[in-house]
Amino acid sequence: MSYIVLRGNWCNIIVLNVHAATKEESCDSKDTFCEEVEQVFYHFPKYHMNIVLGDFNAKVEGENIFKLIIGNESLHQDSNENGVRIVNFATSKNLVNNSMIFLHRNVHKYTWTTHDGKTHNLIDHILMDRRWYSSILNVRSVGGVDCNADHYLMVAKVRERLPVNKQGAQKFDV
């Protein structure tokens, strides 16, 4: 688990990167991981743009009851144990799962594939505070990036202006 704070004009952007336990690990280690994420997230100021992203190893079903939290664009028919945990975490912290909100072809949704290429899953997620929901312009996975991993690169377009640096360089959109 790691995080970075990016200074912005209107607010700071805090990005927390996590890597959750796999389904083979015990429930105790999964509970410990969730508690650690909650403790770190609790210390972030509420007025900043807080983003939690990474490999949650969570398959989340697109149930009607959770559409406000997870969106309509799930790849899975059933949630796994980590999927239930991520929905509970997002609900308790008023977060939105932005990785399943935007309409894309399935090839741009899945973030992990088996080595034989037959099974595709959406297990990497981007969670963001509902207050900053409109700042996310798009989220999708990008295949073909050579990073020697079985995960695909996940790209999110976020709208927030960063301040001018001391040398007078231009402002950049994040």
C-alpha cells in the first residue's frame, strides 16, 4: 500500500494504491488488509480529492441495489468475497467505483487475463469520493502495454488543475 499527494488549485489529490489479498489467502489476512486500508483512508482530509485504486482482486456483480456505487458496466455475473468487501468499503466511505461506470467494449473493461488468454476479469478498480464524482471523465483498460504482467494498464482521466510551478511552466491537467 502506498499513496501520493498531488497539489492542485482547488484541492489536493491523494491517490492511494493498494494490492489486496488473493482468493487463496485466509479471511483473517483479507480482514487485516481491509482494516489497514480503512485506517490509512481515515487519516486523509475529507476536503481533498481521495482516490483509492489498485488490484483489489475483486469481481463485482452489477446488482441493481448497488448501481449508484458500482455502475452498470460489470463483466461479472457473481461477486467474489473481495467484491463484497470492496462494495462494503465503498458504501461506508461514500465512494464510487469508477471502473464500472463508463460504457466501453468488454476488451476495454477487463484488467486481468490468464496466461492462456481464455479467462478475462475486471479485478482492478478505481474508487473515488462521490463528491468528486464529476471530476472523472473516463476510465478504461489499455491492452498492448508491454509491462511483463498479466494485468492491463488502467487509465483514468481526471479533471483538476495543478498549480504553476516556480519556473513559470504551464498548468497541466491530471
